[in-house]
Amino acid sequence: MTETVPTVEIYWPASLSADPALDAVAELERAGLTAECRVQPVRRSAELSAVVLLYGSVVGPFLKAVFERFAGDAYAALQSWVQQLLGRERGETGRAPASVVFESGTTGAQFVFTPGLPEGAFRQALALDPGEEPGRWVWDTQERVWLRFEPRTGAPDKERTP
């Protein structure tokens, strides 16, 4: 049985410089993943999010399937990669996405990563299995756990723009 390599699509806000997203794609490709960056149309909403769609037959938590391909600890690779997209890794203070949303193209589960998440949030995200009824997962800072706060129905349509 052959393992399918996960495919990653990053939907990046058109109003921001695409450099961080292109760097992130290059990093994924160096790890042996198929990755592509697409520009999201400008939206009227004030909050910008980068959306990362993960496709492929992913066994176990979908985030772990991607970030275990990086050298070292998967949680540290995930944390660094998210911080890079949020503009925090290089100490940037200009415009950057308010969140990075990882979405499984297979199940529709979403994990919303925001600036300032502790190390434990990244560790738990890799261990969490969204199960058969995925939803939108957010980090609860008081309880220090991921919470499913919004159910989602069905897997996303790969042809749609997030």
C-alpha cells in the first residue's frame, strides 16, 4: 500500500505581502510536501486570516502528518511555521494575518491559530484527533485546551475560495 503525500494549499490575503507565504511553501516543499500558494481576493472584513488547506490521505491528526516531516519536534516545527506566517518569527510589527486557520480537506476540521499561543497549544493540536464530526477548534486560554466551538458539516469543496 502506497502512502499519499499530503498536499497543502495556502490561501493568503491579497492585501499583504506574499513573501511569508511563499517562504512557507518553500519550507513545506523542502520537507517533501506538495504545496501551493493562492491569493485570496480582498475582503471587506477588517480581520485577515491565512487559510491552510491540507489534502491527502492523512492517518491520525492531520497537522501531525504534515509537521512530523520536519526535522526535530513536530510541535516546534508547527509553532515556528505558524509564527512565520503571523509575522512573529522575524519580529515584524506591520500588517500580518490575525490568524492561521488549518483546514483538513478530507474532514473539514479547522484549527485556528492566533498570535501568542503557548507551546502546549501546539503540542495538543498535534495530538488532538477531531474525529468523525469535525468543527472549528480554538484554544481556550483559561482551560488550556482546544475547544470545538462550531460544528462544521461535510468536507470542503476543493474548488472554492475560503
